[in-house]
Amino acid sequence: MVAARYRDIRFLFPYLGQLIFFLTPVFWRADSVVGHKRMLLQANPMASMVELIRRPLLGQAPQPQDWIVALGVLAVGFTAWLVFFTLYRRRIPFWL
């Protein structure tokens, strides 16, 4: 909806996606991070979602905190979508 309202934002989304991808431990191991950078890694919700996929592939069970973070992000995202879509659904056709 944001990209429909402000047309220039759609060009920003691929770059934000790439930035989040490189900040998430896909190409590097989360175990190698120490110090204050470890706190930044734990604040990244995408890192928990990657762990939900990575651990079963390695034969390990996902940690409960990863499930809590993933379900929390789902709840917050769904709630935000529901609120904004309810408020602006009549305006979306005019933005397109």
C-alpha cells in the first residue's frame, strides 16, 4: 500500500531487501558474532526465521525463542496490515 501511494518507494524496496539479507546470517555464521554486535543480531527478526529453517536441515530442533520471535513478527505484521488496510482500502484504487 505504501508503494501504491508513493510511487518512488517501490524502487527502494529491493535495496532494503538486499540490506536485510546481508544483515541476516545467511552467508556468515551467527556463532562468529561477539560483543555488542551479538545484541544487534538478536534484535534482527529475520535471523530467527533463518534459524527456523537452518536447524532442521542440520538435524537439530529449533529453539523456542526463534518460534516466539517468528510468531510475534507474524502477529505484529498481520495486525498492522489489518489496521492500515481497514483505514485505507477505499483509497487504494485512486492510488493505482
